[in-house]
Amino acid sequence: MPPSPDRANTLRIQELPERDRPRERLRRLGPEALSAPELLALLLGTGGAGRSALLVAHEVLTRADGSFRRLAAQPVAQLAQVAGVGPARATAIVAALELGRRLATEGRDMGVPLRSPSDVVAAYAPRLEDLAVEEFHVAVLDVQHRLERDILVTRGLLNSSLVHPREVFRAAVAERAAGVVLVHNHPSGDPSPSAEDRLVTAQLAGAGELLGIPVLDHVIVGRGRYASFRESGLL
């Protein structure tokens, strides 16, 4: 008979019956059979501060209100404050969550049509909406508005001095782009355009007109929301 969940949380994984250990259960039943704390405990490997890996995993998730989305938004330093985690294990958790985020978007972006702001959000929100810093991307489109190439222009606070038209349009010219869509995120979750957002958009739209590569839209991704310059009449 397997130990009760409460008892299992206090036991070291090595003290559990072999068939009930997360690693063994994953091998026998597949990863989908494991609970979120069990999967996280496998990342942690061992517990610490006199607690089992499962108990530490439970606390990590509890501090994120049980949400992997909120957990992914926590920096390494914050995760490392949980007793039994520390910097090395916190780094492993952040790395694993980033791999999951990349898996969610891998292979589905290139070639997808971006004909509306909702198309842009569907392609970019999974990678942008939970980031702790701003990323400014340029979606290079062909004549059918399919995504030919994604360009990360800058990472960090958006500033007109950092988003130079040369960096934005270099690849667009090389790809013979029919147009581009500007995309960036607001870590605050509020996608309302700032004064700097408007300035950057105006500068790049002007450069696009000179080059014959129109800026079709600028979409700002928030948390569960977005703002489109085209829809708002700002472009």
C-alpha cells in the first residue's frame, strides 16, 4: 500500500517504495502520470533544510499559487529563497520552464499568416506575455502576409535610441519583405502604448515608407490582453 500524500511529502524520495518514487513512476507510466510537485521534485533531485524534495516542490508551487505561469515569471533570486532550493536548483527550474516555453512555440511560427492582430498575438504571446523584461521583435512578412523571419531587435527597456531602423529593416530588405509587423511586450501586463512606444513606431513607420516596406502594425502583448496600433488608429 503506497504511503499517504502527506506522509510521502515528508519522506525522502529514497525512503519511498521503489515503485512509488517519481523517477520510477515516470519510467513506468510516462510523465503525464506525475503530479506537478512530483515533476518539480525530479528537477530538484533531493530535498534540503531537513525536508523532502516533494515538500520543497510543494512550497515552490504554493508560493506561485500553484501556477506554472507565475512560477516562470519569478527570477532565480526569488526562487532561491525557498528553503531547500538555493541558486543552483533555482537556475535548473528556470531553465526547465524556459525549455517548456520554447517547446510551445517551436516550429509553429515560420510560415504562419499574420493577417490580423489576433494572428500576431497567437504567434507571439506564448513567448512574450510572461517575460520579466521587454523584448522588441520584428515579424518579416511575405506578399501573403506569412511570417518569413522573426528578428529580436532588443531585449530590455524599450528606447528609441536602441531600436534603430537599420537593425529593424536590414533583414526585411534582404528577405524582400512585403511588410513588417512590430511586436513587443509589457512585463507589467498592461499593453497600453507608452509615449516611447508611439515615438518608436512613428520613427520606424517613416523609415519603412522610405524603403518601400510598410510597417503594417505594432502589437503590444500584455498579460491576456494586447494593443494594436492599427486597430487603435495610431498607425
